[in-house]
Amino acid sequence: MEAAWAAGAVARMLEGGPALWLAPGVPPELPADVGAVVATSGSTGDSKPVVLSRTALRSAAASSQQRLGAPLTWHLALAPHYVAGLMVLVRSHAAGRSPVLGATDLSDARSTGEGDALSIVPTQLHRALRSATVTARLAGFDAVLVGGAALGRELRERAEAAGIRIIETYGMSETCGGCVWDGVPLPGVEVRIVPDARAPEGSGRIALGGQMLFDGYLGGEAPAGEFLTGDFGTFDGTHLVVGGRLDDVVITGGVNVDLGRIRRAVEAREPDAAVLAVPDEEWGVRIVLFATHGDLGAWRGALAADLPRSALPRQFVLVDSLPRTAGGKPDRSALLEWVQS
């Protein structure tokens, strides 16, 4: 979708114009209260059509602006047909400012000097920090939101040391994008921890609620007041700590291992890497690491400082580049095919 067209279409939709079909396939006739239909950006290559009302979109934008404390000029450096890019345009409309349309590599990112915000993913930040020029320009923004994947501590520290004002966001298509910033829910966002046997001891399944919640998947039922995410974590009433994916807790060699923890350790050293658990006759499942450099011994040695022996990868696959879904996440289905071929 061409960004300039998307910006105008989002403005018209929010002012009562036609709903936006941003999912794959031919759009059906949509109910009048629908604002946009976006696709989930899952890591398996599959996606579901998520129905977002105008009320939810406006609420999410208003709570973002309330947290920031002032209307800002939003810069679009993400695909506008995914929720993160869509919300940049919705927040722009709520702020009463025209969005600045830029390149995804951030090479043309420049603040206006009148209050600016940018929304990106960790891979974009990692690559931007390779350029002293781009890094210096990002330091001129009032807020740089980073979401879509876990932000490694080392990557955040490098960015903040360069003067970049980082805000790590947590959310998904079903919540109009990031609704928890730096662990703190945005105004009006409700967080609850639900007991789940799959979650590590002391944590539970994360449930999110509020006006920013989706109306359900197209053709399905609306959520009953909250959305049960696929993530586990802890919440003390003020601060949410996201532990990882519930389906990322696997048993290898008789030991429970959290793939999310492994991914965070790997991505702290190399964001352009991926971790996968695959069936194994001896271990039950084995941990496979995909990266563009190194070997198994070197990676196991480096990761041993942060991970127990049971969580270290048992197979290494050297790749020229990672296959990614349309949403920019490592394509786990493609990675699994590489291991099995």
C-alpha cells in the first residue's frame, strides 16, 4: 500500500468515511462501525483478519497522546497496512498534524524540531545504529517507539547512550498495537494475569482490556471484555513484565526451557538471528540457532554466560539472510523447512 494514499484513507475513515481493508484477499462488505481490518503479523506466515472499530483506534491514539503529554508529528517508517504503521497515521490525525512519510531504512529520518515521534521495530534500530548520521538524527526525536518484538537490553542501552529517547512498546493487532509502554499500561488499558499451567512458576497468562480492544476476528465472536494473549508475564498493579510466549516453553532433555529467554540472549548479540525448537528423538526437542555468522561452538560459548547448559543450542544453521513474514518477523515455517530438508 502506497503510504501517501494510506494517510489520506486513514483520515477519511476516522472522519466517517469508508472502512479500510488492510488484510490479504478480497474485502467483503463490512459493517458500518468497522474502522479497519488488519492482518495479524504472526511468525508462522499465517494471519487472521482483525476487526478494529473507529472507537478503538481513536481511543488508542488518545491514550498515546496523553502519555506523551502533547501532540507530536509522527513519522511513518513502517508498512501502513500493519497495525503499527496504521497507528502512526491514526495518531497523526489525533494530533492534528500531517504525518511525515519516510524510508523504512530511516535514511531520511529527520525531526521537524517541533515535537516528533517515530515508531520502528528492533531490527530497524539495530541497523540504524550502524550509521553515525542516522543515529544522530534519531536523537533529535522526542520519542522513538520500538515494538513488534522484544527489545534487547544491550540494543536499548546502545541507543540511549547515543541520546535516542527509547520507549519499548507491548501490544498486538488485537489491541491497536502497543498499549503498554516501558511496562506501564497506557491510560484506560487494563492488565490482568490469568493462571495458566504452561506459564513458569510465579507468572501467568497476560490478558489485556480497554477501549482499544478489537471487535474480534472477521466472522468470529467479539472478545468478552478482554483479550487473552499468547504471552506469559507478571504484573504488580503498575508494571508489566513480559516473560515470553506460552508456546515457547518447551521440554528438552527433560528440562523446561523458555525459548523467549534464549531469543533475548541471542538477539542481544545479533538481532538478525532466530531460534527454533524442533522435534528430536534423543532430546524430545532440540534448540536450533540460525545466524549469518559464527558456528555452534562459538555461539554456545558466548551464550553460556546468560543461559543454563540445558538452554544452549544443539544445532547451528548458517544463513545468508533470515526468511521473514510480511510482518517482518522471522518466518518459523520456512526455518523449520530448512532444518527438515
